[in-house]
Amino acid sequence: MIRRFALTMIAGVLFTALAFAADVSGTWTGTLTFGDNQFPLTYTLKQDGSKLTGTVSGPGGDLPLADGKIEGDKLSFSLTVDMGGTPARFVSEGVLKGEEIAITTKGPNMPDNSYTLKRAK
């Protein structure tokens, strides 16, 4: 009886935590540094359960995010950039920390690049 009550309470706490998990939907801004160059980026994200969609706006225009997902405080997505007629796929993984997302992006022929996005007010 006590065990069943304890399990019910734990399940309730977990479901409550999931119900109040942070939603990343909204606008996020940051700066990607590549060598001596800095690129301001604006992400517009939409979360629907574990699915993540949106766009990133930068010097090259707007690009749609693909393969987006979010699990707990971890998120990931990819985007494809036209590099002189050749498509290049970049994969990003991030961790939500309150009003910030710590992002690491990996792409072809470049070192991993880490930067921070902040929720736009």
C-alpha cells in the first residue's frame, strides 16, 4: 500500500514536471564567431511537444530548420546552406538553461562552433 502510494506520488511529480517544462517557442538571438568574423543570428523557434521547427535568419537570409527535436532540456536540429552551389548540412545541438540555449554547431570542413542564444524580450 505504501509502495503504491509512493509510486503514484513519483509519477505525479514527473508528469507535473513535464507539463511545466520550458517551451522554447519564440525568438532567440546570438552571435556566431567564425575566425575573425562575427555573424548575428536570429532563431524563430516553434515547439510542438518533442517536435521543433523554425527558421534562422542571418547575413545570408532565412533558412528553415530541419530534423528538429527537443527532449527535456536538450534540443537538436539541422539546416542546409548553399555554399557556392554545393549544399552543406550543419547540425546543431543545444541545452536550454533558463533564458539561454548553449549551442554547438558542426559542419563540413569546419571546427565545432559553440555560442549562446538568448531569448529576445
